[in-house]
Amino acid sequence: MPNGLSDFLFNLVMIGKHAGKGQASVTKIGEGGDPASAPLARILIVEDEVFLALDIEATLEMAGYGIVGIEGRAPEAVARARRERPDLVLMDVKLALGDGVDAAIEIFETTGIRSFFLSAHIDGFTRRRAAPAQPLGWLPKPMQPEKLTAAVAAAIGQSHAS
């Protein structure tokens, strides 16, 4: 699918999903709410496959995590991470615009926020390239919901321990 059409579909679905919540790809969590209902952690999802991103969002929300947003392009992901300061970034390696590894490195260098990679590209070369981002882990796609929530819980625990 050409990038223009892919971007259009991504934006169209995100606008519909988040209509009335501000920006097209924003899901705000934890603002003025009851501390007892606060999410386990605030997560930014960086994934350009819109239906996979929405599936990840639903899985993590059901597990008690707050999603600060979904971004499908590296530049927007970096900007969102700087603005929202999530506890964790779930990062795809291959994005429609930009490179997930480069974005994760930039996010880590500018904010100290570490990423957890969800990708079909978890070979040794990619892992070495991502080392400067100090990734919290890697999970191959496709992934099962139980493995995703377990991996995120472990990454959040590791992040808070360091």
C-alpha cells in the first residue's frame, strides 16, 4: 500500500476512534482522576499498522495500563514522547516514515525514556544498532496478548528498578 494511502487510513481510523478527545491520535489518561484508578503505567505505542496498534492499545488498557497515544511515524513519536513523558515506549523497528531504532535512541537521549521493541526485525544487527537506546526488551511480532502484557509488566518493573 503506498505511504500516502497508508497514512490517510491511519489518520482516518485514529480520528474516528478518538473523536471528541482533542487531537486525532490522543488518548489522555490520568488527568484529574481518582488516584486509586490511576493506570499501572503510561505507555506510548509507536506502530504504523493501525489495526495492530489498536489491538495493542485495547490489550494494554484491559490490563490496566494507560495509553498516552499511538503514533505511526518516527518524528511524531519523538515529539509525543517529549511532550507526554510516558513511562515506556512500545516501538516498532520499521515505520512508514522514519526508523524506530533511531527514534528510540533519540527519545532515550533527550528524555531518558526507554523503549521496548515489538518487531519482526529482532536480528543481532538490529539489536546492536538499538543498544544506545538501552532497550528494555524485544518481543517478536505477531505476539499473543498474554505475552505482550507479561513483557510490558517486566519492562515496567525493570524500568522502575533502574
